[in-house]
Amino acid sequence: MTDRTDIDLAKLRARLQKRRADILAHSNHSEDYRKPVELDQQAVGRLSRMDALQNQEMHLEQERRRTAELARIEKTLSRMDDDAYGHCHNCGEPIQAKRLEFDPTTPLCVECADRVRHT
């Protein structure tokens, strides 16, 4: 399906693999920040506990976003392996190379993405 010469699959695959490695490194680095906050009445004051809870929640949200991005990357790499990459999931038309260069994980062409956005 991806016999189009305007898409450099090797370059996009390398970008996705690097991004996946970066996400996994960030996830491993922030693991301690996502652990439950211990509320020791003696050790910290009320505001410090609130700050710790807020900080934990921010790290949990970042992890949710990283997980979603990893899923998109894995699906994209799978489409590349199956030779289904570069074509819209909805209409089957080729996705513009510039769009794929901007976001290699996009599964939709501009027209279908616009329709989805407005429904």
C-alpha cells in the first residue's frame, strides 16, 4: 500500500522509535513521583501535603498522556509493518506526506479529521 516515494518510512520509523524510548525513559524517571503520598502529620504541614498531592496528580496525568502516546506509536509501527501506513483509516485515501511528517501517528487524512472534529 505504501509504494509512495514521498514518504520516508525509515526516517519516520526512527523518529517513532526514538520518541518511544524517550517516553519510556521519562516514565521510568517519574515513577517515584506517582506513588501514593504519605500524609505524615508530624513531617509536613497542611499546605505541603496539598502541594504533594497536587504534584502527584500532575505526574499521574502526564503518565496517562505518555501511555496514550505510546499506544499511538505502537499502532503506527504496526501499520508500518503491515504495509498499511500512510492511508486514512476512514476513507482509505493516501495521507499527505507533509501531514505524516508533522505527526507520523496520525491515522486520518485532513478531510476525515476535519469531519470527525466537526461532528
